[in-house]
Amino acid sequence: MRVINRTDLPMIMEGEGLEFRAGQADENIIAWVRVPAGTDLRPALVGLPGDLCPCPHWGYMVSGRVLMHTKNGDSTYEAGQAFYWAPGHAPEALEDSEYLDISPTAGFEAVVRHLQGGSA
């Protein structure tokens, strides 16, 4: 067992208010994400299956509100809620938001490569 502080996780992406930190935890990745209001990841996910994130995520909303777009409709997640985001989603920050996310390593790494301009 261990404690993971946000600043203990390596920075994966940052800029314009985005802070995306992530590190390995057994077969999963722990990500701690801060995203500014108005950030819409739908354009960045174009090229992935269905132009949506194919990786499942379990986590907890620390602050803010995030609108999750899916082909079956949209859902809003807000501070104080635990979540499961099934494959096939695209987040949009309605407010400055912070959340903790746990994802399977292979799926997470493929999405991050895509977001960074590599192939998925």
C-alpha cells in the first residue's frame, strides 16, 4: 500500500491551465487531472474509434463540473462524485475542474500517445 500525492506523479501534459499527471500503479495508471473551464477534448479525440476515448476510467471528481459526451447522450459529473466513464466518451470542462482517474495501462497509454500527436 502507498499514498500518492498529486505532485508525486510525473507531468504528462501541461499548458494553458491544463495539468495532467500520471503514474503506474500495478496494472493501472493513476492520473490526476486539472483542466480549465471551456476545455473540450472532442477535437483532440478525432481519429480514435468513433472519435471518442476508447479507454474506461474510474475516479473521483475533486472540484468543478465535467460534461461527458457519448454517442448515447451526455452526462454531467461534479465535485464530490465518484465516476465510471465507459469506453466511448469525450470530456468537456464546464468549470475549472480537478479529478483523480484510474485506467487500464494499455488503453490509457494509447490515448495519451494520440493526444500527444502520435498514433493510438
